[in-house]
Amino acid sequence: MVKMKKIITNITLASSVLFFSGCDVLQEVGEAVLAESGSTGATNTPSLSNATVIDGLKEALTLCIQNSVSLTSVTDGFLGNNEIKLPFPQDALKMKEKAEEWGLGGQVDKIVTNLNRAAEDASTEAKPIFIKAIKEMSIGDGFAILNGGKGAATQYLREKTTSQLVAAFSPKVQNSIEKVKLTSFWEPVATKYNQAMTFTGGDKVTTDLNAYVTERAVVGLFTMVEKEENKIRENPAARVTDLLQTVFGSITGQ
């Protein structure tokens, strides 16, 4: 009887050892699985689809152009920002130098001011044009753009839509040129210069103000859009919608 009790006791002890050893093994296996999945117990977040990423990129660009227009379509939005300020046209620098020699420096300054005023005024019309281009833009691989680093979405937009943006934006710029009376400052100087070139045989100025302002305004808006995109990429506080938080949070872990 004593021998039987001893056997039962030994079996119980052995079972306990196996049970607790088994628990340790199971715990170790469980911890390894959790570590591999990057989770400490929470349900894994489903991976993003390409369609979701594309929607997130377009939403980000839409927000970027809205913010950019609000910054550029005000007085000194272009003129007061050295990153996007329109300088005197490169192809008319000789005219600028001559005008300053003739004591027309004040007129030159007015031309520069009104070039920028035209860009600022035209920017008020830019938002729907840009947003339409963003919505219609075809994106094949959203992940390539999402993971492309700073400015990748803006660069893609620039490559895919610049020509249509320029075409749509040009009439708005022409209206703005007329509104701020840019030609009234430009033409007297250009006329005097071209008359002088008639006698000297130099090249006359044939600057297309509409084309110049349109091109520089679009470039300036893209510059601002890229800055806004980078804010969304780098700063979680700039991701003001759930979609932006989900998509851009996937690459920063925030």
C-alpha cells in the first residue's frame, strides 16, 4: 500500500513537471509568434490595398493644392515668397538693363510687382483646375509613389498633368494680367526698347507675358504643393483625415 502511494506520488510529480514544462514551451512559442508578427496581443491591422493607397495619395494632393492656393492667392503670396517669386523675364533682361539706364527703374519694379500680382490673382482660379487633374490622374502603382520619398506624389502629378494644367490655366492668367494692368507697365518700356533696337540692330523683345506668368505660376504652385506633401509625410498632425493617417502612417509607423 505504501509502495502504491509512492508510485502515485511520483506519477503526480512527473505530470506536474511535464505540465509546467509544457506551459513554458507553449509560452515561448507564443511569444515567438507574437514577436514575428510585430504584435503584443492586438489584432493585426490588415495590409493596405493599392486602391486604398491611390485614394490616399489623391486625397493628400487635393489637400496640398487647397493649402497652396490659400497661401499663394493673397497679396504677396508670390511676391513675398522668394521660393516662387516671378523675376523679370530672362529673355528681357537686356531691356531691363536699358530701362534702368534710362531712369526707368521704378517702371521695372512695377513690372515685377504686377507679374506677381497676376500670378496671385490667377491662383484663385487654380484650385478646381488642379483638383480636376488630380481626380482624373491615372496611378498604376500607388505603393511606388507612397514609398518614393519626399515630393514623390507631387512629382508624379507634375509629370502627368503639367500640359493640361497650363492649357486650362492660361485663360485665367490672361484675365489676371488685364485685371492688374500688367501690360500698361510693360508696353511703354518694351516699345521704347524695341524702337532703340531698330536703330542699333539689336534683338527686339517679344516676351509673351501670358505664357511667362502661366508657366511660372504653375511651377510656383507645384513648389508649394510639394512642401505641403512633405508635411503630410513627416508630420502626423498634418494628416487631417482617417485615410491620410492610415496611408501615410503605414510608412512612418505614426
